[in-house]
Amino acid sequence: MDFPTDVLVEILLRLPPSARRRARLVCKLWREAVDERTTEMQSRAQPLLWNYRKAVAYVVDDLSPSSTGSCSELWRSSKPHTYPHFEADLQLISTCNGLLCLCNNETGDVTLLNPVTGETLSVPPLPCTDHQFFGRYGRRSWEKAYNFGYHPTSGRYKVVHVPCRFDVFLDIEEACEFDALHVLVLGEEVSWREVPSPANTKCDLKTGIVSINGTTYWVSALRVVSLSLEDECVVDFAMPLPALLAETGNYHLAEVHGRLGVVIHECFGNTIGVWVLEDKGLWTRRYSLGMWQHLTRPHFVYGEYVITRDTSFFYGHRRKFDWSLSHDVMKVSHKDHDQGMLIADPWCEARFCRTFAYVKTTEPLGVYADKV
């Protein structure tokens, strides 16, 4: 039965955001109604700046040519820091659809937060803590082994934990072998499950763990490992060639316009290249930067802008044409004032910040609390 679009929109607006995202998959009419008539789908992701020394989240106010470099405080931890001059105990694992996934490195507890509503949801603890994670100056760095993702078709949120050992106190990073990782489905499970992985799987924590469009990725022995958040199948595939030539620690994973990217300090040309996984498993070089530049991580692409930083400031860059590069490759020049603009004031302390994608949402966490 047909009914007016306005009536459909009114019905959709009464659904929680996660249900609306699933509803847009029904047909073209529903997709257009959700995309064009609900504010959340029209919102462009903003840079979220996480100061890991102060456990404070800021959001860039304006990412456009008219930017004044201002940003607003989104959320601040009320927990006092054990070591004020080092990383705070509370760290941001990742963001997803406007929700923040936080980890208390003093206790290992994981919590979800909606900074708009102030609602929080505690995640059940892991079944065991055999694998310890030691960070700077012997402090635990639990957050490095977690990620928080969402599968757009099923509408399920999942928290993923990869067994690893990380010890900066001894200046080593030990990627222990495992045959299963831990997964928890938000709102459906009261405890973690073990998901089988190929034998002798590892995780290189320095390269990071990222979740993109329903898949979680990490690096094991110079190969990318992927976990489908739909069927929980774990497979691995080859890294781009420049990563194989680079030294360990000179590359990391990133999201680039909804695709998996690898940021590489390339051993040729004195450049930083960003390689993106395209269709059919092909890697393509999409960005070129000078070796002296600092791409923000884990997220650096927001719409048409690429974000870099120095010790105090964040800068936004747009495409610069260069005859020496393929037309598909964007060259980022820090010295070109027409291409780079100030997007965040120095009081954010850029050198102590990690960057994430953030979209304001009113998604209630209480609907997931029944089984958590």
C-alpha cells in the first residue's frame, strides 16, 4: 500500500538511529527518505580530537575555507589522572556512529558513551586476562587491543578484542600467536565469545586495529587480517608492496573514504604514501606527502580535506595538482598556504591528540543494556 512520503518520514523519525540505518536498505524510496529528511544522515563527519594526556574530546567547529581554527569541548573525563604528565588512564578506543568506546587502562574496563545524551553502557569484562598489555613506563595499554564496529546490514554493534602483548617498558612489542579472538555483540550477549582465526595469527599493535563498513582489520606478519562483523569469518591477504619494503613501525592502518588504507613511510622518494584497498583486492596509491609531515591518526580524511598536524596546530588540505603524479593521487603540501588552513587552535595540544570521525547522534544506549 502506498502512502505519502511525509507519513513515511514521520514513521522513520520515530525509530532509533540504528533502525533508520537499516530501514534505508529496504528500497530506493526509503533510502532517499532517510538520507534527505533525517539530520543524522545529512551530517558530515567532523574531526574529533582526543587529548590522550587529559582524556578530553574536542570537535572541530568548522572544516571549510572559512574556518577560524576554533573547536569545542565535547566531553571530559572526571576521573583524576594517576600520572598527570603521561597518558591518562582513560583512553578512547574508537568512535562509531557518534558513540565513543572508552577503555580504563587502570582496570581494563570498557565503556560506551554517547556524549550528546551523557548515557553510558559498561561492557562485560573479558573472560580472562592472561595477556597483559604494558604501556609507557610500565603502565597498561589495554585500549590498543580493542576495536568497536558496526555492520550496516545487520545493524549490530560489536566490540572486538585481539590477544596481544605490548611492552614499551622493555622497548619491545610482542605479537603473541593465537587461534581465536574475542567478540561481543552489543545488546545480544552477556559475555564474550571466542571466534576462531587461522593458526598462528598475530596482531601488530603499532599498525593499529580499524573497523570499516562492517569489517575489522589488523596486521599479522606483514599480511592484513580481516574479521567480517556479519559472519565473523577471518581471512588474510597481502599488504601493498611498499609496506613490505618498509621497516616495521613505518606504516599503519587507516580508514580512507570508507575503505581500508595503509599509511607508509616509503623507503623510496623520501615520501609518505597512502595506499587504499580498491575493488578486487587491488592496492592503489591515493595520497603523497613529504616525509616531514605528520598525518593525524587513526583518522585523517574528512570529506575533501586531509588533516595534518605539527606540535601545536592542525591543518586542513585540499587537492593540489602535480604533473609528476597520477591524476588519482592527491599531493599534500604543508608549505602551500592556499592548500593548508588552520582548523584547530594550539590549546588542543596537537602533539598529544589522536583524531577520530564523529557524527552527533541521539542514539540511546539503554536499548542495548538488557543483556549487557
